[in-house]
Amino acid sequence: MPQDSPTLTDRLRYWGNNLVMPIAHTLYRLGVHPDLITGIGLFVVLIACVVIGMGQLTLGGIILLLGMPLDALDGAVARAMNRQGQFGAVLDSSLDRYADGFIFASLSYYFSVQNRPEWLLMAQVALIGTFLVSYFRARAESAGVIVKIGLLSRVERTAIIIPMLLFPVLLEAGVFILAIGTQITALQRLWYIYKTLKNRGE
């Protein structure tokens, strides 16, 4: 495993590569395009979020859980077809942000219907933190800084979201952890970017 990939997201991507690549090669031979898999993955998330907004948290969590393999398969199929362009990566990252927005929007709607404005606000704080985590990484890369640190990268956030939906008794605790943890992660990344650029004299 690469030594410069400390986040759980990167470790799982590396370890899971041998599991998904045989499936990816099969899909590639069948003519399945990775962008199609990416789009289907977002559609599954959207269905789950509609269910969550309707108050069926456990069912929404199950749908999200069942759709998780799609998140790994699109990139694996792209590698199987030796895709050279950058659009696939841009599309995947962009639709991931849509998925994040859908999830926290559905939770916000759920708390609104339940007349729990304090938790609606907490879900919005978690959404802001989630977007900032991704934004800082993207902006850092445009400045030539690779950022792979932080308390809650995408896999860690998913590891919180799925259980708190499957077991609604954990919902408030999960939202609270996401709200605080994403802010900490964003600040960790911003500080790392600052130190790296300062050491480069920029």
C-alpha cells in the first residue's frame, strides 16, 4: 500500500481493489461505461434520501448500504478500460458532492417534519463541514498540494451515516459527531495546506 495514503478512504480503496477488479473487468467486457455506474450510484442515493425524508430511516440506510459497491465499481471499470481522460474523475467527485447534499438535505427535512429545529441546524452544520472537507482538498490540489489527512474523510463519514440510519437510536449522536468532526477535519486540512505552502515559501 502506498505510504502517502493515510486516510481510511485510501486504505480501503487499495485493499478493495483486488476484490472489485474482476467484477470491473466483466462489466467492461459487457460494455458498461463507468459514468453510467456513477450515475446509477447517485440515483440509488437519491432514492434512499427520499425514503429517509419520509421517515423510514432504517430502510434508507439499507438502500444506501446496498448501493455502496457502486461507489467503488465506477473507478475500477475506468481502470479496466484504461481510461485516460480526466472527466470521469471530475464527474465522480461532483456527483459525490450531490450525494452528500442529498443525504443531509433529507436529514434536515426529516428533522423539520419532526419539529426539531436544533437538529435541523446540526445537520446543516454537518453539510457545511462535509463540503469544506472536499473543497479544501480540491483547492489544495490546484495549488499542487496533495491533502490526504483528516479525522473524517468520506469513508469515515459513511461509516457513521449507515449505522445511525440503520439504528435510529444513534441518529442524533451520529449527526452531532458529523457536525463537529467535519469542522475539525476541514480545519486540519486548512492548517496542513497553510504549513505546506509556507514551507514552500508561498
